[in-house]
Amino acid sequence: MNDQKATGSTAEVFAAFLKLGLTSFGGPIAHLGYFRAEFVERRKWLSESSYADVVALCQFLPGPASSQVGFTLGILRGNGLLGGLAAWFAFTMPSALILFAFALGATAFTGPFAEGILHGLKLVAVAVVAQAIWGMANSLTPDRARAAIALAAVAIVVFIGGSFGQIGAIALGAVAGLWLCRGNGPAPAGHLGFSVSPRHGAVALVLFAALFLITPLVTAKTGSQGLALFDAFYRSGSLVFGGGHVVLPLLQAEVVTPGWVSNEDFLAGYGMAQAVPGPLFTFAAYLGAIGPAPNGLAGATIALIALSLPGLLLVYGMLPFWDALRLRPTAQAAMRGTNAAVVGILGAALYNPVWTSAVLTPRDFAIALAGFLLLTVWKLPPWIVVVLLAAAGATLRLI
């Protein structure tokens, strides 16, 4: 990058991101703000324009944007892949360990009080997903063409269902974007350049494609549950456009539909994931721990790595080629259509499984609505909303 600062050590990168992994509440958009304050303003690792280039790359690709930005900044400051991995590990592990511990204790969480807390966490999921749709719809479907793409994505997910519906909706968004979304939005500016060779980038992209295409075939042939777990989470991580909340319907199709995890446990874990710092993708550690064998620590590790790996491979692979690709109008148009489809996918997920499983009475609706208003109007931190709604759920079960 033309105006990047001097590189540092892997230990420096690890320490900086561990601090953020322990304190960064609020979801992916908030994480990008934390990164900017820490690395652009305070530490001055890179310039404002360089940071904007990194964010643009990670928003273009599927995967968890905040984790991808952190991984990229680690490569930049740590002078290579080791620095990127140090940044990802330090930012991810705190919340992954908390959710793993929650998974271990969830089976002992019985009785009216505990059931009320878990139901409150499911109502948190309603509020958080509704907030995500509200914000994403305003920015990603600002015109009739993109609103129509979002509506078509809802129809595809509702009538086809499962992972095929998710993939079909995303494919429709990309194709429709090429037709309907050309010239919508400003052209990108600036310059992005990294010391990742085209050869290394190509190897990462080939590895991404190979794992996506070959793993399902090997899984079907061997019948290995460990490979099936890896494949389900890897496929979900490969299709997450638009932020961490979009992983909800993808994972629901992969783990709830086949009966690996109950819908109640799924939503309780998703609600708990809102209360911890760090990336939302650490929800995978919870799901892997409570699913069928291999579960526990092995399942949590497989699920977390599998969900995160596609985004990391893609961003590493695209670093040498991004500067040329992002200037192409066709790439910009396809991405606008894909982002609009993501709004539709998340909208369908808000109804099923989130709403249908959590909002069972008028009082549930009132609590979920209160959580939504606390997030959007009063703008309280998500962890406070989690505590309030969990307490409300427990109180209602006891009275």
C-alpha cells in the first residue's frame, strides 16, 4: 500500500487484536469503527484512504467483513500471512471460548428461570435480526430495482428452502445486478497494493474452490460426520454476503434442518452471541460443540475454522488482483445485486425460524419490540439489550 507505515512484529499484532477481541462489542459495523479508531487514528498503522480500500475489498467478498479486515490489517502490519493469522486468532478466540463454555453449560440450564432466560435470548435474536434488516435495507436496497431483487430473493428462499434456496437467491442477485444495477453508486477511488504475490493469491483461490467443490463429494462417499460438519460450515462461510447476521439463515439450513441442533438451542446460542465481544462467526463454536459427534472441543474447532476459512482464503487470494477488479463496472453491478438479495434472505429468516420460534404470545412481541427500539432508537450496546431481554424472559416465566 503506497502510504502504509513501517511493519511491526507478530507479537505486536497479536496484542493489539487481543485487546479488541476482549472489548469490541456491537457487531461488524461497530468493529470496523473500533479498527479505524485503533489502527488509523491511535496507532497510525495506515492512512484513512488505505483503510477505506481494505474495507472495500472485504465488503466485496463473502465472509465476515470485520474478521477479514482484521486479517488483512494483520498481514499488512505483520508483513505476511503469519501476522494475518495472529490478528484473526487474537480477535476471534475470546468470544469463541465464551460461547464454547456456554454450550457446555447449556444442557444443565433447566427449570423455569433458566428456560425464561433462554427464551429471552431468542427474543434478542428477533430484535437483532430486525435491526440488521432495517439498517441493511436502507443502504443496500435504496431504489426500486434493488428492492425488487430483495423481494425475489424472499420468494426463492420461501418456495425452495434449504441451502439450495440460499444459493439460488444469491445467484439471482448477482445476475439481476448485472442487468439492473449498472451505474448505481460512486466509482471506487484510491489504490490498494499488498506484498502478496499473484502466485500465492492464486493458490489461495484454487484451495478455496477445491474445498468448496470436492469436500461434498468426499463427504458423500465416506459418510464421515466430521467431514459433513466441516462441509456444512465451510459452505455457509462461502456464501455469507453482507455481514455476520446473514450467516443465521445459512447455518439454520445446514444444522437445524437435518436435525443436528434443535431450533430452540440454535436461537438461544444466537442470542447469547450478541452478548459477547468479537465476531459473530464464533457462534459456530457453540453449534459445533452441541451438535452430533464430533462435538465438544473437536466439533467447536472444526465448525469455527470451517466457517471462517473461506473468507480468509478469498481475501488473501484477492489481495494481488483487487485493485484492477474493483474498477470494473460489471463487478460493481453484480455486487450491488448480491447485496440486495442478502436483504431478502435475511428478511425471510426473520420470519422463519426467528419469529415463529420466539414470538409465541403478545408479551413476547412487546419484549422483542422493546429490544428493537432499544437498539435502533436509543442505540444501547447489544450486550445491555441481551441482559435486559434475558431478565424479562426469566421474570415472565416466574410470574
